[in-house]
Amino acid sequence: MKQDTEQLRQLAYDYLKDGRLEYERGNTDDSITLTEKAKNTFETIGDKEGCASSLNMLAVLLGATGNGSMAIDQLFQCIEIAQKYGYPIYEMMGYVNIGCEYQVIGAHEKALVYFNLAEEVIRKYHLDQDPNQKERVLGAYINMQDSYMSLKQYDMVEKFLILERPLIEYMPDEEWIRFDYDVMESRVNWVLGKKDLVYEKLDYLIKCATEYTAIGNYVQNFTELCQLLIDMQEYDKWKQVIEIMERYSTKANVLDLKLFVNEMWRKWYQTMDDMPSYTKKCMELTDLYNEKIEKDRYDKEAAYDVRVALENNERERKQAKKKSDTDQLTGVFNRYKLGEDLAGFCKKDLQRLCVGILDIDCFKEKNDTYGHLSGDDCLKDIASIIQDVVSKHSGKVYRYGGDEFLVVILNHENEAIKEIADQIRQKLMEKAIPNENSLAGVHVTLSQGYKNGKLSENKDFRTFFDEADKILYRVKRGGRDNYIVEE
């Protein structure tokens, strides 16, 4: 079984690796298919880190193809897994990529809300000091500075350029990352009047634009480069960059990239006062928008389908979880659920803990006299009574054994616990379930033992349980049909 799991895990990582390769080649549809296979395989084997990684990757791909709504759905799932199971790098990446979705539509103030959350994660877990995460942190910083640049907060842009320098020096072979950095640095230098530094790098930037067209950073990089060339009035080089963009958008066949290229051409023709060419691009824009309307309709339908499927899956998961946590006969929690809940019962800030064990008196005589079906009905009735009383005090009830129930009540004084025990006893008397051969009377009765007090180094849940069990047997030896609550 373990070998099968490892083989599936390796298969999932292979899907993810191949998906990234297709992504880098611009084959987005193939990349999405492979990444979805990776996610499904990770889910099958319960690999939470793999799930977070594939959800993040899938979101990037969906965002790159213009399906931002579905991308954000995937990212929130990624963040939830990362927070629950302790993968801060995917929590950071989730926040960054949500910010990027807002960035794409120009909502930079909202983008910075999520970028700031990402920066908090980086600081909290010192991700910028982790050699394995420096590239991802650098990518986060670059996205943050882009929004600050759009808002003309140049002091913040300079802050991130300073933070990025040591990270870039750590990765000298990653030229595409250097391109991101150099474009932004050149824009800031131009704004600050350091024009000679920009001219020195201009040919290098055009060369990089030809070579580094990873779809995830494409629009961001080229928007910054085009704006720099517009500010510099380098119109021939601007046209050269648009031609590079056009070749890539045709190859990638991504509608949003085609719209972006059309926008750049319209700006260029308008700047050059070439109105016939500008009009032609406007007519092409109409066709592209009609195509986008149809694509948006299809994407919305797909998004609805995904949301419905997710909701159905979540409902089924909750039903299955409830079923696995619940005693099927009585409807109260089972002892397996108790094991899950123990950590919550032993919190350091807990004031008081009460563990009670309740045992049906002479239940064997009940079964022998009236039959096991009557015994089952008796168990259901008693469970209902205990649950009704204990739940009003935010307590929990578990069926611990055949005719034994366990209750856990937090932060109640002894007098309150006695009132609870007495209410259970009174309600059971009112129910008057027959048990004529019982040694405790002619009706079904309960013996109840409660240990209540403060947790300490010497008193954990097991200690409370053992002492409640001893108290219960004192009640049994004392004649049954009673309760004792002790500190």
C-alpha cells in the first residue's frame, strides 16, 4: 500500500513538472490539463503540500488565460490548506497571486491588501532567508513594487528594489528574473532623472524582451517596458517591442494577450497620427471583443459548473465526516471523534474541565428481559436525554462503550455540574423506561461520575477520565441511580 502511494505521489509530481514545462512553452491548455491531473492525484493520496502546490499553479494558469474568477477560487483553497497544514510558502504565493489578479485589472490598492498579507508571511517565517524560497520571495517583491509604481509611490518602489538586489545576486543564472528587475529599475531611474543609466541598458532590455516571454510575467513586463519607451519617446523601439509581443501572442493563442497587443498598436498608431491604421485596429478590436464575450460566457458556465461540483463535493465530505464521527445507533459522537477533540479540551487557556462517565444500571437485565431491540431503543432514549441537557451547556456527548456515555463540559463550577447531573436523572425518571429486573428499581436508571477541576502538568485528560471512572464505580457500589461530582 505504501509503495502504491509513493508511486502515485511520483506520478503527481511528474504531472506537475510536465505542466510547468508546457506552461513555459506557451501551451496553456495542455498545462492546465496536466496540473489538474496532478491536483486530483495529490488529493487521492492525501498529500496536502502537493495539493497546495498544484492549486497555486492551476490558479496562475487560469489567471493567465483570463479566467480570474476561477483562479481566485483555487487560490483561496490553496491558502486554506497552507494555513491549516503549515506551508507558509504557499500561503504567501496564494496572497501574491490574488494580488496579481487585482493588478491585472488595475485595482492596485486592492492588490496591495493581499501583497501586504504576503509580506507579513515572508517576515513571520523569514522566507527571504530560506535558500529554497528566495526565487519565490523575489517574484513576490517584484509584483508588490509594480503596484507601488502604478500608484507613483516611488519611495516604496525603491524600498523593494533594495530588498530584491541580494535575492537577484543569489540567482545569477536566472536572466528572466533580472529582466523583471532591470525594467522596473530603469523606469524608476527615468522618473528620478537618472537617464544615462537607462540609455546604457536600453538595448539589453530589448534583447531580453525577445528572449524572456514566460506567460505569467508577460503582460506585466511588457507593460512596464512599453511605458518606459513611451516616456523616453523611443517610438521605433516601442514598435519593435510591440512586434515581439504580437509574435508571442499569436503563438500562445491567448485572447487577453491579443487584446493587450491590440491596445499597444492603437496607442502607437495614435501617437504616430496614423489614423487609417488606428481605425483598422479599432475594427479588429470589435472582433476580439465579440470573441471575448463568447469566451466569458463559456468561462462563466465552466466556473458555475466548478462551483456546483465543489459545493456537492463539500456537502458529501461533510456528510461523510459527520457519519464517521457519529455513533450510528444513538446519534451522539463516537469515541473516535473524542480522540480528535482531545487537543481542544486541553488548551492552556482553559479554566476548568469536567469529564463525566455515565453508565446504564443493569443494562444486561434490560436486554435479557425485553430483548435487544428494546435495549437499542433504550440507548437512543438515554442518549437523547443526555444530549438535550448537556448541549444547553455547550458540552459534548460521546458513546464510549456499549451502555456507557462520556460527557465533556468546559468552564463550569461544581454546583453547575451537579445541576446538569440532576436534570439528566430527573428527565430519565420522567421517561420511566421499564426495567423490572433491575437491582436499582423498576425503571431504567443511570450511575454518573464526574471529575471537575483545573488542568495542570500532573492532570491531563487521561487523569480526569481515570478519576471519573473511579467516581462512577463508587456510585455503583453505593446503590446506583445517583451521581457524584468531585473537584
